[in-house]
Amino acid sequence: MSSATGQQHPIGLYLKVWGLLFLLSLLSYLVDYFHLQGLLRWGLILLFMVLKAGLIVAVFMHLAWERLALVCAILLPPLCLLVLVALMALEGEHTFLTRLEFFR
């Protein structure tokens, strides 16, 4: 059901999400507290960041109760941009390594 119909959500839902956001922030802080390094550190930080952003978008922006078409219209363009950025980064790394090999 769309949130445009004036549907009210229980306050308990918002408190639970607030608690989850607090927990995810605490876990993100603990990554620094335990001095994790390298890929594990950045993987955990990005994971907690994406989970927090997803909770905020789904619950506080009421996206969880919208139609699938609207969800796709909002989420697919940024996802496509992320894929393109990843492809450009891979191509840039390949070009850099090729030039290093060529100019040796």
C-alpha cells in the first residue's frame, strides 16, 4: 500500500529502526576501536554504511511501502552509476598497468 493514502506506522517500528541505526553506528565505531586494517576495515565500514542508508531510505522515507516501479525508478539509476564507476576504475587500472609494462 502506498504511503500517499495517509497510512500511519506504529511508533515502535521507528524506535526499532532507530535502535538498529544506533547498533550499526556502534559496530562501525568498533571497527576503528579494534584497529582493523586493510580490506576488512573498509569492507565492514562500507557494509555498515549501506545498511544504515538502506534502513533510512526504506523506513524513514517510506520507500518500503511504495510500489515496485517507484522503488526501481529511485534505486536503479544510482546503482547503474555505481556499476559504471566500477567499470571505469577497472579500465583505468588496466590502462595504468599496460603503460607501466610498455614504458619499462
